[in-house]
Amino acid sequence: MTSIERLLKLAVFFYATLFTTLTLMHPISSKPFQNTLTLLTIIGLSVLLSACQSALLPSTVTAEVETTHLNDQNHDSSNDIKTTIQAKQEVISYHSSNDQSLHQSAQQLAEKIAQVNDLGWSELDTQASTSTAADLLAEAYETVVDPSTPAVVEVIKHDLVVVKPVQAVPLDLDLWQMTVANFQLSHIQHPRIDTHYKWFSKHQEYMHRVTTRASRYYHYVLHTTLDQSLPAEIALLPIIESGFDPFAYSPGRAAGAWQFIPNTGRVFGLKQNWWYDGRRDIVKSTHAAHKYLSQLHKMFNGDWLLAIASYNGGQGTVLKAIKRNKKAGKPTDFWSLDLPKETMNYVPKLLAVAKVVAQTAGTKTLFSIKDEAYFEAIDVGSQIDLAQAADMAEITTDEIYRLNPGFNQWATDPQGPHQLLIPVAHVQRFNTALENQPANQRVAWERYKIQPGDSLLKLAHRYHVSVDLLRTINNIDGNMIRAGKTLMIPIASQAAAAYTLSAAQRVINRQKQIAQTQASNRISHIVKSGDSLWKIAKQYKVSVSEVARWNKIGTKSVLQIGDKINVWPRATAQKLGTVQRNVIKKLSYKVRSGDNLSAIAYRFSVTVKDIQKWNQALKKYLQPGQKLTLYVNVTKLKQ
């Protein structure tokens, strides 16, 4: 037995003797005696365990706790006694990293103290009260002084409470390990989760690619999620929604990492115009997503699975499914609902990703992200050319766009927001440069003389600005301008190609990608004697109609020896078909007040003739509320 252990046993004996003496000197019904006995028990337990901490345990971690306050009726005997109790309000909780029995024993011990205090010492006789106090201290000794159980003591300051510790997170964890430590839905099991888990486990390169893409944003997304007391699984939703790509755009017009559709985005305060789309703004869209999910969580009485399903399919869809099940006498949990296929897969996909993260955190499957802020938000106070901002921060324009994907054009929105996200390591030099750059020099201007045939629409297109901006800057009502007059027009400081991820440049990049795919995989077949479209199609495992379409000929065309026929083999043809299907989509556009065919055609990068061809019954004048069918390239949509 060590000297420390002897000292602790002596302390137990001392307190047992003290309690016996006090009990013989004072009647058990005495209120001051009850409070004194309670206080001495708490102090003795605190001193005992504090001694154990320094002598026997390697480290101390203070954790936040959820608490349930006890009945206060036994604390009100006198103000001075109550004050004394509050001054010593330390309840000890335990956490063992290797053995749950220590945690359970300590928790039971704390609950015993609470139970005795709650019942009141007066319900025990003299011998029982003394025995109870001594037994509690002895039990504390046996719980803590266990050489086979390494433990961590958590001293949690609170009034007398039953304490439920939250798992402590070591400071050296990366963000994926921190995510796992804060999961709240990991206990959920279902075969539909397993199906998606197998896919994600098999495609580990996808998880690495997605988590690499998340590296700029995930520190902010995770910490904001936890600050809102949301399950850490919510921080993984952008993996399902967009693969953590803030430039992602769906056929349903959802945009950004969190994939807000225009109307929902506006409901949650996400500004959308020609200059700026808040749905792609990492900071703004993350706050909006958290607000939306919190509302859904409350709407569905704390059921996170229904809330997450509603985020994907809409609360109306989920509520209708619940109503149908209630009417049929069926369960109304998520797994029992008949929902659209996408929504039925959405929740298990998220839980499957969470399971993969839990099992691969800290491995090479996930791109390791340190628990360090990647960017800092800087208020620049006015419109600024993004290429100029990149130069001021000494980063690339590509980096400035990836951190600030909400900005569609070559500059920030003149009406705001005026906030730029800058890498932490470059903030100081950016702030210094910003201080030396007056607001009126952050955007270049040109005095333009209007030429015959000019229109606001043409000039806006030429200078990459909006018609509304030209009207506002030059105090113009309507669309009429006169030749010979001058207009003030903001202009980009560099060539359009320098703004690598502006809306226009992204379209060009996409077109180049398609062209490169076509060129790199094209086979030029020289027609020989006996060749036919059917024979060539069979040779390259494609269809006759595909060969005809690629070469702009009929399916029954007669080929001449020496003709060159362009063919893309099956794998390439499928890839091109997927690209084209994902790009060209049918949209239903609702005409708004002030719309005309020219403006709609410009916005969707189509021609007036196209709109007229797609809408044969179109009359000369448009009416608000009228529906138009459009076939558009979704990468070219303008706000």
C-alpha cells in the first residue's frame, strides 16, 4: 500500500468518526445539521478525489455538461448555509478512455449523493446517516483508486446536480475525427444505409476527392454546425448535395454547396442578382441551411431524419406522406414513409457517408484537415475588382473565386455584400494594401460615347455588366439612350480570361472540356470498299443513329470510298451523352412583370427565334404569369 493510499484511507476514517460525533451531539431532525452533513459529504468527496487526481491520474479535462437540477427544498434552511454550499459547488464526474465501468461507477456514486440529499437526511436514523456518509466516501476511494483503470477526472462546477459529461475531444484531432466525436445519429442502423455504405466504401477515391475539395470550407462549416448545437452529421450534407462544390448547379436550378433553389434561397435571405448569388456564398448559405434545418427539426418534433428528408424533398412532401401513413394506420417514422426515390435515398446516403467517415477518419481515405481556420472574412466597404483583390492578397484569382464563389462577375456587387473571404495567412498583407487603396480606385471606369445602334442590352453584354447597373449609374429611366451622349461604365482591370471562375468563364471552361473530350477520343474512320454505316457502327460498338448524328448525314446515306467518318467509341459516346444531357435541360419559365422576349432570351443565352419555335402558340405580347417552355444550357443561365 502506497503512502497516498494510506492517507486516503485515513481521510475516510476521519470523516466517518466526525459524522458519528456530530450525530451524537445534534438531533437528526435539526435542519442546520442536515445541511452541515450534506456539505461535509460533498467537501470530503471533492478533497478525496482531488488528491487522487494529482497522485494517480495523468491529466485533467474539463467538459461541458448537461445538468438536471435537484429539488431545492433541502437547500433553503438558511441563507448563510446556502451561500456556503454554492461556494463549494463542485460535483465530480469521471470519464475513462479505456473502461466504461469507471464512468458508470462514478455516475452511480454522484446519483447516490443526489438521492440522499433529495430525500433528506432526516429520513435516516443516526446510525444510517453516519453509515451512508462514510460509505459514500469509501465508495469514492474504491472507485478512483483502481490501479488497473486509467481515468480522467472532470471537475464540473455546478450547484448540486446529476451530471452527464459530454465526450472530451483532444486538441490534436483533425476535423474528421472531431466530426465523429460529435455525431448524434450514429446509433441508427438500417439495410438502406448498408447499401449506400458499400458503394462509398468501394469508391474511396471519391471520398478522398470530395474531402480534398472540402478543405477550404469544412473548418467553418463544422464549427458553425456545432456552435448551433446541430448534429455533426449535418456538416456532411454538402457531400451529398454537391460534393462540396460551391459552383454546383442542378437541372432544378439549385445552386451552391447546400443546393438552394432560388425561391427557398430568397426565403432564407440569400440575395440573388446578376452580380452575386448568395446560394453559392459559403458563409451565407451555411447559415441559411442551418436555419432551415433547425426550423424543420422543430416542425417534425425533434426527428432529425424527417427534417433532413424535408430539406431534400420539401416539408410538404414529407407531411403528406405522414398523413397517408396515419390514415392507413402505418408507422410514420422516416423508414416507413413512401417518399420520392431521391428523398428515400437521401437520408441513408448521409448516414452511410457518416459511417464511412467514422471508420476512416485519420486514414488516407479522407483528406486530413487540421482544426485551423482557412479563411477570414474582411469587410472591404465598397465594390472591388476581384483580380485586383487577388493581387492585393497575393493569391490567384482562382483562389479568390473559390473562397468567394457567390460573386458571378469580375467584381463584387456594387450594392453589397462587401465581404471577402481571404486566406488567414494573407489577411495582413491584404488589409495593408486595402488601407492604401481608396474606394474610388478599386474599380476602373470608362467614359463611353454612345454610337448609333447601341442599346443598354448590347453595352451591358459587351462590358460584362448588368443593364440595371448602367441605368443606376447613369440615372436612366427605361431603356432609351441617344447616340452622341456619354455613359459611365465600370470595366474590368484585366482581360475576361483572367477572371478564371466568373460565370462567363465557367461556361467557356465547360465548353473547352467538352471539346477536349471529343477531340482526344475521336476516331477518324476512312471508308473502305464494302463499308456501310451499319458495319462501322457495329465495329465501334455504337448505334447507326449516333454515327449519322456525329457526321450530320442520314442513317441511309450511301458512303463513298475514302470518306472520313468521325466516331467516338462507346465509353466516350456515353460520356459525351451524359455531358450533353446534364447541360441541356427543359425549363418552364413564368413570365414576370416587365419581361420581354429579348430580355428572357439574353438571360437564358438563347435567341428570340428559339423561344418562338418552342412556344408555337406564343402571342405578340407576353402576360405576367404566362408559362414559357425553354431548352437551355444550364451552365449559361444568368440571374
